[in-house]
Amino acid sequence: MLSGSLRLSVCLGASLLLGLLGGCATSSGTSESIGSRPASVPARQPVTQGQYRVQRGDTLYSIASRYGWEWKALAGRNGIAPPYTIRVGQVIRFGDSGAQVSRVTPAPSAASAGRTPLATAVPVTAPLPQATPVTPAAGQAAPPAISAKGWAWPANGQLIGLFSSNSSLNKGIDIAGELGQPVVAASTGSVVYAGNGLRGYGELVIIKHSDTYVSAYGHNRRLLVREGQQVKAGQKIAEMGSSGADRVKLHFEIRRQGQPVDPLQYLPRR
């Protein structure tokens, strides 16, 4: 029987795909817990006007990253002291303007964030463009919200882990959800790997979208596609699980020419 690493090498068959998940282990050979630590410094210009009203599933991490803030700075701006608890309906201010900003509320999740307290839902009217969450049915979404760069969210749920450019941290994002929840293809492409031969990712799907881009979907409970299969954006490819992880979640990566990039720069605004 082929070993896990040799099997993966055979399945990918090209240096670009072999490099897709490079840097996933430490120099000592032990597996890194990919996506277990959210990055705290967002790589985008912070919003400095308006305010946001807390909805169910929000954390300081998710609100701060969505609007370009470092979460501790945002806590200080709003007088939120440790342990940084936020509550339903609480107003988070970015500046002195009274204009509101908001997002589409993600689907409720049974899993807790584990790092910052969750809040409960309050509807908010939003002037910003909104993206409809992906809701696949019978293996095919109808139709998913696609960003200007051609990508859709791979799952509904709370964002619990952020991308980090530091080689020892997260190379993608982590989305919390419920066991068995649909995981969908973020863009049209061809399945080049479906298995569990790469340590630290559990049941993993890798999709090649072009000679430039590939995406990876880890920690699934069950895989619903096979290698060589063509899939469309929004098509159900797996069921969310906790394989290779300490909780139910989807670990999602986008690689450009083999190098990890921040998926939030490619996905629709939520």
C-alpha cells in the first residue's frame, strides 16, 4: 500500500499542486495545527466612519477583520474591557459618524467560537452591498453569490480563524459549522485530490481552477467528489466535519501559483 505522502504525490502529479499545501509542517516534522490560531492584524485599510450593531454569531475578531481593524484597537475604541464580551444590539463605532454599516448574517452555528464570546442576533438594515450566503441543495447551489474575482463562500458559518502571512500560522481561513453541513466548491474547476493522505488536514479536497489558482477544503466528515471530477461554483463537494481537527469546522485555502493568499481578498463581502 502506498504511504499517505506518496499517494498524495501521485494524485497531484505536478509541482504546482505538490506545493499547494507546502509549509504545513514544522521543521521538526511534526504536524502544525493548520488554522487553529486566528491572525489579529487585518491586511486592509480600516473603516473610520459609521457604526455596526452586533448580531448573533459575531465576535470582536470577525467584526474587526471585516472592517480592517486590529481587534484590540477596536475594543479600545469602544471601551470594551477584558474579557472582551459583546452583546446583542451593542453598537460598535468606527468613527464619529452615525451612518451604519452591516453585513448579511451567516447561518446559525451549533459550534461556539472558543476564543471570544458570541452574541445573539438582531436584524440590521445595511446600506452596503450584501452577498447571499451559499445554500447548496441536492449537490448544487442555486446560484451562489460570486465575487468580482470569481469566488463564492465554501460554507455558511462563523469565521473563527483568519489568514496569516507568517509561515507558522494560518494559511487560510476557518469557518465553524455543524456536523454534516454542506461544503461547496468556491469556484468552477477540476478535483485533483480527494483523500486523507496529508497530515493535519483530515479528509481533504483540492480543486484546480486554472494554471494559477487552486483551492483546498479540509477537516471534512465525508467527501462527495472523486479525483478528476469537474465541479461548478456552489456545487456540494463534502460534508463539514472535524477530521484532523479539534472541532467541527472547514479549513479553506486559496493558493496563487502555489503561494497562499488571503481568501477574504477573493470572497464576496459578508
